[in-house]
Amino acid sequence: MEKDFLELKLDNYKPLREVVFESVRGAIISGVLKPGERLMEVQLAEKLGVSRTPIREAIRKLELEGLVIMLPRKGAYVADLSIKDITDVLEIRAALEGLASGLAALRMTEVEIEELKLTALHFSQAIEADDFDEIVQMDIEFHDRIFKATRNEKLLQITNNLREQVQRFRIMYINKSNKSKELAKEHFEIAEAISGRDMDMAAEIAKKHIENAEKYMMKMVENSSEGNNEF
């Protein structure tokens, strides 16, 4: 289900450097540009049909985000993923998901619950259709609905700070694993617990939902480091 590098999508409302930055970042997050891959300014500029200047600016910004590393006398590389990277991000995410789902069980309106259930259904249907883009989009929408339902702005801010890193893991997990149907089942279970106003159950299932992804991602990295798998 891996995607080709997307062509540059010009936006009249954004400067070129921002569009280039978003394009390169999207390629890293989606796994088109893989961990450890060298970022060649000339090649990227030719691919996107731009000069090297916005490419260079994009690489600098991506370094600040932790998606790119600069090695002296060697150049820029897509940042590798380590077991510590995964545990650091997903341990936090599991705690936040548990908190958010518990609060959503308390605060979600009936209309919002029905919308959440419908999103879970659309996620399942996207899996059956093997529509990778829709699977990813419905997964984002499902979790976003839960966080928004907490009515907690500080929680939303913390979650948004992790958004790009979580998205990178999400895409790689969905792309590489065969566990999408398990994800769909867990989504339905979370929605049902929220619908039943069971705060503890919603929090427990949501936390386990992320922990399962963390375990699989760790195994992927371990296998890759042993040369058993292409990561």
C-alpha cells in the first residue's frame, strides 16, 4: 500500500517554501522517504521542480522537528526510528488516549457518539475496500473526535504537539502490519464504552489500543535491526 512521492501541490495562499516543506515532510511521515535515507538537495529539487533554496530551508525545519538529522561532512538523512523513539512517543500517547476516552465517556453528546460510531464504521469499510488513504484518514478522524469531545484545550494542545510523530507511526503501522481488522474491532469497543458512559472501560480499552501498536512497532524495529525485515 506504499505510495509514490506526491507531486508538488501549489497553493496560492502559501509561499513556495512552505509548500515544499509540507511536501517533503509528508513524504517522510508517509514512509516514501524512509528512515536512514539520504536527502539529496539536487534530486529533491528536480523531483519537485524547484530550486535548491526551498529544499534547503525545508530540511532545516525538518531537523528542528526531529524528522531529519544532519551528519557532519555527510549531509542530511531521514531520522531513524529506534525502540526508544517509539516508546517515548507511544507511552505518552497511550496515557493521553486513555484520559481522553474517559473524559469523552463523561462529556460526549449523543450526537457526537453517533458520529464516532459512524467514523468507526467508515474505518472498517475502508479496510474492506483496502483504501489506504481512507483508512488513515478515518483513523485520524476517530481519535480526533474523542479528543475534541473532552472539551479540554490544554489536552488538545499537548496532543497536537505530538501529531506529526504520531502520524508517522500511524502510517507505518497501518502500512506494514496486517492488524487493521483488529484496529477496527478496538475502535468499535472504544465507541461502545463511551456510548455506555463507562469511563474506566473506555480509558482501559483506549490505552490498550495504543499499547498494542507500540508492541508491534517495537517488534518491527527489532526485526529490521536484525536484518530480517525492510522497515
